[in-house]
Amino acid sequence: MTEDNKVVAELRTSFGKGFARRLRAVGQIPAVIYGHGTDPVHVALPGHQVGLLIRRANALLELDIEGRAELALVKDVQKDPVHQIIEHIDLLVVKKGEKVSIELPVVVVGEAFAGTIVQLENTHLAVEAEATHIPEHVEVSVEGLEEGAHITAADVKLPKGVTLAADPELLIVAVSAQAAAEPEGDAAEAASSEEAAAE
């Protein structure tokens, strides 16, 4: 939690695609806040500031809604598939000390045994963590692992205060043998033979 997470949100009473388009045209992002049994609250957020904050997975925003403070976790970001413009954000109300269900990015560190390929089978891991202490990612070390080695969710070392929510047997990383490269000369000969046969 830093000062950078403080965001002034403006309540909005108008809805629809046309209104949302006008909001985005003036540098704002339409968003909805929900959770804890409350009615959804529709707001407009400062586009540039929030666009930077949500680069971090599971960003936590400290909202100022007409003088009322509210903690909210970014749960969903909808973007235009072509222009990658943020069209809408879903925010979940959270309380300090509360645990939330999230997915953390998996980052592979280290070097596996020479001649092997490391395959990241799942890029995110479902966990539970305190809303105000969400790590940016989890690290999985493949240092020195040999062909046939694999890492499951149960093998991942989680940061303090974070508990696993995924299936413990979920495959995260698999190490396999590197495919032997076909000699360039043989490939050229094969191509020549095919051309000759075609003629």
C-alpha cells in the first residue's frame, strides 16, 4: 500500500456504451465496485493513473469516493481487443486483514540441466492472500532440474501469509529433452529430392 494507490473516483449516474465512450474520450475509465453485500457502485476513474496501476497483477486501489474511503481489488479489466484501450474495470470491495481469492503470475527462475527445455504449463496459480499483502508473483526455481522433472502446485514455495487454492497436483512446470536439430545438409538434400520428384 502506497500513496500511489490513492485514486479519486467520481460517482456516475449515466450508463450505456455512448456515455462510456464519452468518458474514455476525456481520459476516464468507467468502473463498477461490488462486494460485501452492497449494491454495485458505478464510478469513473482517472485513466492514466489507473492504467499504470493495473499493470501490476491484482492491484489494490485506495479509492476516495466523494470523501468516503474504500479499498478495492481489481478483479477484471476489459480491453478493446484491437486497440488495447481499457473499456471497463470491475473492482471488488475488500477489508484490511481479509483474505481474497486471486491468481498470481508464475515466474520461472534458474537454469535447468543443459540440453533440456522448460515448459511452463500454467502461467498463473490460484491462491488466497491477505488483501493488503498480495505478492506480485510466485517464483518457481528450475535450477539444475533434469529431463523428466516436473513441479506441481504443491511444490511451489508460497510467500508468508499465502495459501494454495489450486489443485495440489496441478502441473506448473515440466522439463523435457531438447529435440535434436535436423542437420542442414540433410534437410537441403531432402528438399532437393522432393523437388526432383515433383518435376
